[in-house]
Amino acid sequence: MFKGSITALITPFRDGSVDDSAFQDFVAWQIAEGTHGVVPCGTTGESPTLSHDEHKRVVELCVEVAKGKVPVIAGTGSNSTEEAIALTRHAKQAGADAALVVAPYYNKPSQEGLFRHYEAIVKAVDLPVIVYNIPGRSVVNISVETFARLAKLPNIVGVKDATADLARPLQMRVALGDKFCQLSGEDATATAFNAQGGVGCISVTSNIAPRLCADMQNAWAKGDLATCFAIRDKLMPIHDAMFCETSPAPVKYAASLLGKSTDQVRLPLVAASDAARAKVKAALAQAGLI
């Protein structure tokens, strides 16, 4: 259902507010560059610091540009189940193709609590859901056994796996079969993840190098491993640069170098340091992007 290079979109700001026109231009550029899908209001889009009105508006702006061209997978997660349901309802009303729902953070729910959280969402809203498993930010790790239960629910269609555990996609494939959509949430291991049972990546780097990321996934799908691995190697310095400080500060600076956004982030995040800027600039220059 969802595959290839899917961009976890930044949210451009100008003078502290969402820059609507820059965002829509950015989505259009992503599509023109071959990106296979887009995710508004994920962590890379600074969803924790968007107001509810801003969050909804960003999803609507994305759908206006991308609907019918590439899938829109709206970030609708929350550590409040009722809030996640409300955001998922809005995503459906706005015309999103699916929702990306992060594991509840801070609360530290049990595996049963995690199951019931997602069960409540899909019972309340008829929209495909991709479960976002990112223990480094949410503290909890959704077990393979819990995924096996979740996969039996209507509309739980896949996972964004940011565990960085390359045994996981194979364990999931054995437990759930090959119909469950497994997407990497770690740019640097995207090809290795595909080799273990994945079908693509929800990517930060594709904000900056959408054509390269899409071409890499296309080459993998065609079995053109020489091309895939050559692009993989070319992208690695960019991956390192994008995460040299807390995301999305480095990627927003990179976007500013490309003229796609300001480098503004919202507190408690701060703009990339001088050292990070130097690393980002060098990586983009090495890849021929600037």
C-alpha cells in the first residue's frame, strides 16, 4: 500500500508562524523530484510545538497539493488517546490517505495499554494507520507480539520502525507475513531494512535529497543493486549531517541552503550550531546539492 521514499516533511516557519506558501511549494517540489509519499505533522514537522489549529492547517495544505499524486500520511499521534482520535478524525476529513500514529510518549503504557490505544483509534476512525515505533523518543518499545495482535485489527496496515534494530523487520515478517507494510524510520539503514523485509523509508534526508532517496528506493525495487548501493553510499554523509544535532534543526538549515525554508525552529529546539552548520554545508556540497 505504501512504499519507497516517503518524506517526513519539515514545517517551514517565517517570523515564528507557519509559512503556508513555502510549505506548499515544498510539497510540490518533493512530488516533482519523485518522492513516493509525504508525511505532514510528524516529529520532523515539529508537531509537538504546533497548535491544534496549525496542525490541522498543515495537513489540509499538504492534501491540497498532494492528493491524487502521492499518498498523504498525516501524523496524528498523541500520548492522549482521545487527542489522537480527534487528530485522526480530522486527517480523514481533510482527505489524508492514512495516519501515522506514534506510540504514546511519556506515559509509558504497558503492552496492553499500547494495544488498547491503537484499538480505540481504529475503532473510532475508518482510516489506515501506520504505527510509529520509536523507543528513543517515546520510551516504550512495541513488542513483536503486540504487533501481531495489532495487525489483526482493521486498518492497522503497517509500521514505521525507528528502533534501529535490523533483526526487527525480519522478526516482524516471520510473525506477521509479507502483507504488513514495514517502513524504516532510520535513513542510514534504509537499504539494510529493505533486505530484512521492509518496503521503504519514511525519511528525513529526503527533505534535502528527494531525488536521490527516491532513485535509491526505485533501484532497490528493480533489483539494480549497483545503483542502489552507489546512491546509498553517496547519501551517508548527508544522513550523518542531518542528525548531528537534534532534528529538525540541521535539516532546516539544509533546507535554507536550498532556498526552500528558513532555518527557524521552535523552542525548546534551537537553530543548528555553527559546528552543525559547517557539517551540513560540507555534506551537501560533497553530494553536489549546493
